Amino acid sequence: MHPIARLSLSLLLLCLLSANVIASPKFATDAEIRDIDRFVAQTLQTLPEIPSIGIAVVRDGKTFARAYGYADIARKVHADAQTGYYTGSNTKAYTAVVCTMLAKDGVIDLDAPVTKYLSELKWPAPIDPAKMTLRRFLSHTSGIENNGVVFRTAFTGEHSPKELIRILGMSTQAKEGFRYDNLGYVVASLVIERVTGKKWQDVLDQKLFEPLGMHRTTAYMSEARRHPIASPYDINGSGEMAFLEFGWKIDATMHAAGGIVTTPADLAKWMEANLTQGRIPTSAFAETQKQQTPATRKSFLFDGVGYGFGWYQSDWHGEKLIYHGGGYEGWRSVFSFLPEKKIAVGAMTNAGLSHSPLELVSAYIYDRLMNVPDVEKTYAEKLAQLRARFDTVKKNQIADTAKRAGRASMLQHPLRAYAGQYDSPTLGTLTIEQRGDKLIASVGHLRGELQPFTDAESARVELIPGTGEVLQFVFSAAPEPDALKWSDEVLPRRK
């Protein structure tokens, strides 16, 4: 049983209140703070799959940062305001502000083709180079897709600027309009590096982290792990919460669409900067926050209707709401603010199951600070709904794991026949190795054991935990496969 689940609410709250708290004077009344503490504690008790929650709240220029629960369950290390959390796609807003700052300074033009800066980039037909602007990339409306760039930067770590530009030249046309993915922000980082002569991580540090006093925020995982940082957890195939080694990013997989570690204390400074637009040019924030394109996104509580640069637009009780979520296996985050009310809430956790608890905590804080009627009853009911949803997810996950365990192998040849290297010009080289009575697939930073699948000469592999993929081996007359199908590509076997 999760250690938090064994504690009574009063004992849990006592443990949580001993954590390091950073707050400005008169952030809120004592009663408001007690209610926030109590609700987050109740959330952790009801959803013991979540080890910890770190929050940052801003109200009328006053800030409050605190963390609740365990940064490390095995070692019983409590999270606090100085605990690091990986924030995933909430990185996009930071990258976007740097782009709008550079645009304000005349260093880049958001509406110029990116080939103005990446002159060696040759887009394949029928992609129109004139339409491939930073504005379209930052608003997810480029109309192209490229799984290789996204896969390498987020997961395998096998990339360099030269290699990414080569792979960009193999992009394909997609539907017009809003299409969310990481591609545009990776392209933005290539432009940032080209015009500044510095790594995009160092530009963020110079233009954002240092000026805002965010000294524990970094886009290098190696730097983040030199300081207290939460450990990543997720639900395993048995429905139990377990430490997830995969959740530890490396520097090569920290990218401009998802590559920042921050603390609740530093997050408060970031949220305050977005609300007050101080210390950074006002126009830089305004450009990222305004709607650039219509965008529909359904969520537990926060539904998107438009998108800026790194931020969705929505509303909360008729008030304009700006928000974004982020995640990776073992991590989730939700950052949001009500600009007219001058209230912002950032929430982070070291569990990868769902954004929903963070949206719930954020919404509760908004409603409590705005004195919405019946807030306690309303959120008790929403928390119960979330518990039921978690139970369904866990039940289905256990059933799916059991079903897969009952499959027989559909591989028809000796295991050694499948071993080899299979090359993709976009995704990289997928290596299959025999280790005893198992086949192991690896590419870059990823590896996973091949498991039975239902089709002849196929296998399932989880290179990314919880996201199984099918490998279909292709044979002709040879006793060994000539190629394998992976994703949407056919990878020839290296001779």
C-alpha cells in the first residue's frame, strides 16, 4: 500500500505542513490557506497513486509555493517548495517567450520563412517554404508532420542540429489547421541556436531563468539532478504504483517542446511574470498569450477553445483562462492563470497517470480564492468521480496485461534469425538482440523486450512504457527477415 494511504487526513496534513513553504505576506487569509492545504491533502489520500503535488499560486502579485507528499517513496523524502519536477510540454511557453523577445529585438521575424535562418533546409514538395514560418510552427498550424524529429528529440536522444535539419527535409504534408505536437518548438530551437550562436537551453537561462531569479530552473537534466528532485512513478501492469526508471530524462532528450525542470518556488516566479509581465518586455508575453488560432481540446475540467504560443485559451466561470499541460512517463504538470483576476496556479506531480488531479487542485484553488458557493461539496464530488475514473483505468490496465500475458508467440523462426539492425532514415537504427530466450529491441535511449502479438511474424514492444508498438517482420525466401515494419515505415535489415 502507498505510504500516504495509511495516514489519516489529520496526520497527513500535519506531515505536509512541516514542509518548506515560500509565501509572500498577505497572499491569502489563514482560512484560505488551511483549506488549500486540506484539499490537496485530501486529494493525495483519495488518490494514493500520486506520490506528491507541488503548487505555486499567485494572487495580486503575492506568491505562495508549497509541496505535499513524497518526492521519494522508498526513502520517505518529503517534497517541498525547493523540490524539482520535470514539466514536459509546459516548456513550450518558455521557448515561445524567447522567440517573441528575439522578434521584439529585431533578431528574428515570426512571419518570415524559417529557411531565412536555416538556409540549408530544403522542404520537399508539395510543402510551400513560404508558409513555413515561426508563427505557424509556434501555433501548431504548420500543416506538416515529421515523426522522426519528434521521436529523436523526445525519446532516443540521437540527434544534432545538422541531423534534425536533414530529417526536416523529409517532412510530409498534413491537414491544415491546428495540430498539436512537438515539431514546431524543435524547429524554433534550431532557429534560436542559429541566430544567437548559443544552445537554446543557455538562451532560456540567459533571457528568462536568471532575470526572473529562477535559479533552480534548468533545461539540463544533468544540472537538475545535482539538486533535490522528485523521483518519477507510474502504475505498472499489476495496477501498483512503482518507481519508473524510464522517467529520468537525459540531456539529449530535453528539448524545446518539453525539457524544463523547475521547483514550486521558481514556478511561482514564472507564473507571476506571466500575470504581471514584469522584468520581461510586455509585448513578448502578450504575443504568446493571445489567441493565434482556434483550437479545440477536451479535458477533465479545462477545455481549450484557442491556442497562442505555448498556451491554450479557455474560460472559467466566464473569466478568461489561459493554461497548458505537460507530461512524460512519470511526470505531469498543469500551469494556468486568470489574467483579469490576477490569479495563477501551477501544479506539478511525479506521477504519470493523469493531468486530471492537477486540474482539480487548480480549479479548487481558483474557486476557493474567488469564494464560489458550495466549493467544498462540489469538489468532494469531483474528487470521488476522479477516484472512480482511476479505478476503471487500473482495472482495464490489469485486464490488458493479463490478456497479453496469455498470448502465444507468432514468430515462426529461431530467435537468432530476427537479430540484426534495421535502418530508418528518420527514426534511426532499431537493433534486435537475442539475450537467452528473449529478444530485446533498442534504439538510442530506448529499449524493450519483444512480447507476443496476434499477427504472424509480429511482436509487441514497449520502447516507451505503456505505449506498445507492433513490429512486423517481413520475409521473402530468406531464412532471415528482409525488413520489419515499424510505425509507418518499412526498415530494411542491414546486411
